[in-house]
Amino acid sequence: MPHPLHVLIVDDQFSDLLRLEDILEESPLDVVVTTSLSGELALTQLTGTTAPDLILLDYHLPGITGLAVVGAVRQQSQLDCVPIVVRSGSTDPRDAAASLAAGAQEYLSKPFGFGEQRKQLLNILNRWHAEE
């Protein structure tokens, strides 16, 4: 029996975290979700624990930015293979380029509607679950 897909979601908007968690937990895949409201907390959560199978990371975080989180994760040998999908309200190609250069696998613009968000997240899950 395959193990559940462990996903860490990092977003400073509590309502967004709840929405994303609900969508992922309703997925037909077996998903275990951990959430974090800041880059600092996410890095603390990632220290000395079993690595998640996927990190969904908001680009614009107060304090330690999403870009800095990507760089810090890539410097930890036990985490350097964990896929990171950066999500942002920004469509600036420089943000996408910086995220990918820092080591993220994908940069996606956050859709505004719930249905679009659900579709995007389920596509991400299916894509990365298949990669396992």
C-alpha cells in the first residue's frame, strides 16, 4: 500500500491555508497536510523531521520570504530533493525566474476563484504524486 503524500503548505494568510488544506484533504489521494504561517516557522518545522513529499510555498511572505525559504531548503541535504511549488498572486516573470533559479520546481500564479484553485491544487498533487 503506498504511503500518504506529505504536503507542507506555507502561506501567511490563515484563510488561504484553511482553504488549501480543505482542498488537499478532500483529494482522492491519501494526503497528510502540515501548515505553516511563516517562512521562519516552516524552516523550523523542516529541521530534524521527516521531509515532506511536496512543499507548496507562497512567494510573498513577511520576514523570511518564499524565495529565501527555497534557498534555505536547498541548502539542507535531507531536503534538497523535495519538490517545491511556489504559488503567488504575482505574474511578474522575474519572480518566477528567481524562484526557479533558487531551486523551485514550479512557479504558479494563484487563481482567484475557489474552483480554479481546487483544479490547480489537484493537478499539482496528481503531477507530484506520480513523480514519487
